[in-house]
Amino acid sequence: MSYLVFARKWRPQSFEEVLSQEHVTVTLKNAIDTGRIGHAYLMTGPRGVGKTTTARIFAKALNCEKGPSSQPCQQCDSCRSITSGNHLDVREIDGASNRGIDQIRELREQARYASAGGRYKIYIIDEVHMLTNEAFNALLKILEEPPDSVVFIFATTQPRKVPDTILSRCQRFDFRRIPVTDMSEYLQKEASGEGIALDGAALSLICRASGGSMRDALSLVDQLVSFSGKDIHGEDVARLLGMVKTDLLAGIASAVLAGDTSGAIDRVSRSLSEGYGVDELMDAFISFLRNLLLVVAGASESLGEVPETEMKLLVDLAAGIPDVAVLNILRIISSASIEVKRSNLPRVTLETALMTASKLSRAFSLDELPGIAERLSEKVAPPGVKGDGPKPEETVQELEEPVHCVESVPEAAPVEEEGPEPDSGPEPPEETADGPEEGPPEAEESTGEDTRRSSEEIDREKEKETSQQILGLFDAV
């Protein structure tokens, strides 16, 4: 017998074995048990998450000799023939190669005949979105009113390309990506049954490379067994797939956050010498920084697909790091990744971005802005006025509250009550509430007012220069 790859050998054969699709399997099982079997189903979702597998199990449950049953026996001739793919009443059609109107007309003619031996005649059309508009229109009538023993099951990765007239005639089930935890447990269980040892680092890299597709993960395990035997480690996965190791990404991120420019560039040089490409390294580093940012921000629900080994590194690295520091570094590296794709010297672009990011060893938050403004005001203050000018807090308060200049009013002289004063010549000029009408005091007050105005103008110029310095800092960040 020819060799059977893991993607087919470990394929689920019952609803209970389908991973992370309970919202689909429970609905189908209840429909079979209660006799509420529809005539058309549409199964959508990413590749390798169980759409066609679930369609086969559903067909097996309908045509089982002991059924219809939500738990097919797997022993009768009908179950075994559906598993092997040669049942006469269960047809799997590739929508990409049978997309014309002639093929759909032939399918309509065949659907009118009774089943050969099974209870239902089931048509599974994979990648149904590849059918032409004419083919979809030819399918509408029989899809809405098919014979009693005919069931259509459509599978597609792009449901938006399926016409609404088809969608409205089907029961739709949206499949989800398989979480990393469920995938790791399943791979570990199936691999141990085959005598294959997978360590934590290998499982982490396999799950990350699969992108939530179980078929991709099983194909990788099959390839790794051929590469390194039945004892698989993380180094083997990284070498075979050319993936950047998580600890290497953590080292680069740690050096950048610590302001160690030489350490970050040395680690990048070591990574490139191991055969990693600049594009690949930057994409992996951006993904790592994204996970680190979510850990620092406390968004744990968004990290369900991160393996445990990588999660531990992220938690250790995130201790005491402000989220704005990781955000600034992520923005710099993301912008550099766009330039790398069109640069003739991508390595120089990467190293320049790392040097720029490493200079941001201390991120400035809004609470620290007054302190920065104060230090900048000391630098831009004119000679002889350093440290004497108003503080930034006072300047801000002066800007918020209008300044009212009130002239000083001299205190009135005490009035003596004893007897009338003797005549001693002409009376002196009377003082009003606004001060004396004439004399030197008015000139002194005018000089003080001019001094205050000149001081205010100096403060405004200093404040303007300070604001420009602060804006320059943020432009550099």
C-alpha cells in the first residue's frame, strides 16, 4: 500500500474529532437527530479548517446504514466507501475545473435520478465561488427545489464572490481558524501515537507557520519527519522553514528598548549570516513587536494564538516598559519595512531604523511634558535671565487666565478730628481715587507698566521657542 500523508491519515472521521468548530458540528448533529435536514449548505472559512472534512462526515451520517445518525458507525459499506471517496451517491466536484454552464446542466440532469444505493444523493462542490455567473444562474432552480433525496454542500474560502441568490438558498456555516492551543494538543496527541517527539519550541513554530490551518500544520509535521526523523526540535523547524527564532527576536527587541544600538545591530548581523532575509526578519520582528505591545497594554484576549513559550518571553520582556516606547519602535520599524521593499540596500535601511529606534530608550508621555518644557526654557533663555523667568506651569496659567493690570492706590492720610486747621496759605492739590493728577508718581507707574510689558513680550518669545523645541522633539520621535 502506498504511503498516506498525515493530512489524510489523521483526518477527522466524526463530528467529535473536528477541532474548534462546535458551532457547526453541534448544529449539524442536532439537525440529523431531529430530522431537520436541509437541502443546501454553504461552508465558508479559511483553508484547512475542516470545511470539506465536515461535509464528508455529514454525508457519512446521512447515508450510514444504521442512520441517519449523528454518530456514523464507520463500519458499514457506506461509511467505508465515503471515507475512501468512491461512494456512488456522494460526488465531490471541483468548482475550479467544473465551472461552466455545461457541467451544471449535466449535474442537474443527474440529480433527477434516484440514488444508486444510499439514502441521499449528495453533491459536494469545493471552491464554489469559481463557478461562472451563467453556471450559478443554471443552478438556482434545482437548488431552490431539489428532489427529496438530494443535498447540496458548497465549500468556499471566498463567500463574497458567491451571488446573493445562492446564499439566500443555503444554510451558511462560517468556520474559524483553529486556535494555537487546540492545534498544539492535537498535534502532540497524534504525533505521540506515531512515536514522534515534538518539543515546545517545535510546536510553537509549526503552529505559527500554519496560520491556523490544520492541514498546513500536518503537512509541516510530515515534512519535518522526513527532515530530522521522529525527534523534532525547534532548531529543526527553524532551519527547514527558514523562520526567525523567537529568542532572537526577543534579543533584538531587548537591545533596542535598552538603547543598545551596537547589540541590536550585532544580533541582526548574526541573523542575516544564518540565512534569514531582510524582509523576512523585518516581518517577524514587526509581528513580535505587535505581540509585545499587546502584552504591555494588557490586551490578553488578543493573544490567544501566541504559543506559551513565546508568551513567556513577551511577559518577561514587557516588565517595566511603557507602552508608548514599544509603540514608537513599532511605528519606526513598520515605516522602514515599506522602504525596504523598494530600496537597493535593504540592510542599510534596516540598520538605520534600528539605530533610530534604539535612540528612543526613554519615551516621553504627556505627564512629563512640563519637565521637558522647563529644561528647554533654561536652554533657550537669554543670558542673564536664565532661571529667572516664569516656570512653564506659571506661563500656562497666565495664558489661561487674563492678566488685569490694576494701578496701586495710595493709602489716604488719617484725618485729625481736633479743631480746625489754621490758615497757612493756599491748599495743596487734592488727590483722587485714581491717584494724583500730576507729578512724578505718574511717570514712575508708566515706567513700571512698560517694564511689565517688555517682560511679558520676552516671556511670550521664550514660550514660543519652547513650544517649537517640544514640537521638534515629537517630530523626531
